[in-house]
Amino acid sequence: MIRTRALTKRFGATVAVDGVDLHVREGDRYGFLGPNGSGKTTLVRMLLGLVYPTSGEVEIMGRPIPRRAAEVLPEVGSLIEGPAAYGHLSGRRNLSLIDASGAASGAPSGAAGRPGVLRRGRDRRRRIEEALDHVGLGGIDARPVKAYSLGMRQRLGLAAALLRSPRLLILDEPTNGLDPQGILEIRELLTSLNEAGTTVFVCSHLLAEVERLCTRVGVIDRGRLVLEEKLAGVRAATGRIAVESPDAAHAAALLDGRVERRQGDRLLVRHPDPAELNALLVAGGVRVTEITVERRSLEQLVLEMTSHGADRIAADRAGAP
């Protein structure tokens, strides 16, 4: 669905994207992660033909970008760097203008074309209402977009991305400005769209949401792709088991050096099998209230593999008076 080869973008002496080989498969829910200034947005803009690469290749659905972007983009829905809209117009009017600018919006000339124009008008209204319903704005009134909250603007931007039932969705921070219920609704929407056949590519800083939504992840740092893997592989077991017990001291003595860390009633134990460990503890008279396999979190992985974002400027204390 998306493939890049040695994709590079330089702005003068600055290398924003450095030889990236990205592979998003059809049917993926792909999370694209990295700190601020790592090159995420520049790479996404190259995928959509908004920025031209310095070198390397981009293919979307097997076709080169930007050379064949006009063929590809009608099948792609996108929301990049926040939603854009005419503030003095209503949400529906904004969506109508966006839909009219699509590849199928041209009206035939002459009186014989009039039924086709009417049919397209009805189809447009249907698409707009379906998109608004999908994102939770089906009951919106005629107020101008400048009166929308941040969350409502974000939902409107998602509606615009969904207008043409895209095969591929490319979204940059799609839940920005939404409350927890709204985040859940968008996650469920993206999952259902994916299950119906839409490939989803999401840039986000909300790592917990990426863990809940995505099936594969890519991590970029300082312009280079440092990881691309199935999420299940990233979150593999660490070989340690967390145990909660009111008999923590007894459990630590029974396990004879296999406890790596103890904090109150919680123990972190080196052991390959939680069932065997539970049986051992119970047989030794230890009451176990909770036992779970420790898995590496996506947050831990991203922090280990990336540097500080470009928006962090530390003080130079060496030269301070």
C-alpha cells in the first residue's frame, strides 16, 4: 500500500528524512512514531506529494508519487497538521466544497446532463451526511466552523478524509483535542473502517492509543527509520512475572534470589511460566492476589530508541555566570 526506498529530504544543510525504507501493507493499522522534529510530518507530506523528495522513491498503491499523484490521491483520505476549513462557512458547506473538488465532481454540459448533476448532488449530500455521522457530527447545525471547538474541528477534518470511502487513510494526530470518550469513538471508527478494508496509517504521540489501535509500528528518529515491526513482536514478554501477594516477604524467601525487585506487596520475579510460578507459591503457602506476565511497553521501546525532540532546548550551564 505504501512503500518508500531510500527516501531522503534535505532542507539546505539539514537532513529531515534520511534514507527511509518504509513498508505499509494493505490492511495494516500502522502507527508511525517519533519525537518532535524527527521527520514524521515531512515524510508524510512526501507520501501525499505535498513535498518533493531530494532523492529516493515513494509508491502508493503501486504507483509512483508525485508523478501519478492525480491517479492515487482520490483513493486516499488524509488529515495532516490539523484540519483546515473556511471559518465563515458551516461544516456541511466546507465538506460540500471539498467533495466538489474531487475527481468525479465535473458536471456534463448541456440540458441532457441535468439529471446527472442532480444525481451527483444527491450523492454528495449522502456522502456528507454519512461522513458526519461516522465522526459524531451528524446533528451539527449551520453554525460557522469558526464557532467550533477544537474537538469539533478535528472531527470535521476526519469527516473530510472519509468523504470518498478511501482505500488508504493517512492521519496526523487524529484524536487531537478530543476527550476520552471521543478518542474511544475514533479508535472504534478506525478499527471498523480497517476491518471493512481500509488501510490506516496514523502518526500520533499518544502511545497508549497506538497500542490499542495499531497492528504494526514504525519508529523514526532524526530522520532515520529505527524500527518497523508487528506490535505483537514489540510487546514480547520480558521473561519476568509480576506477583501481588500479602505474603510478599514469605514469597521472596521461597523464591530464593529470583526476585528482581520488591515494592510493598508487589514482586518482580524471573520465571518463564506464570502457571508454574503460581503453583509453586500456592504450594509454599503464599497467597497470590494477582499474577501477570511483564511485557515491554511501546512507551519503553520508543524512549529507548529515540532521542529528545527538536522542541527541547536544554540550558548550557557550563557557560553560565
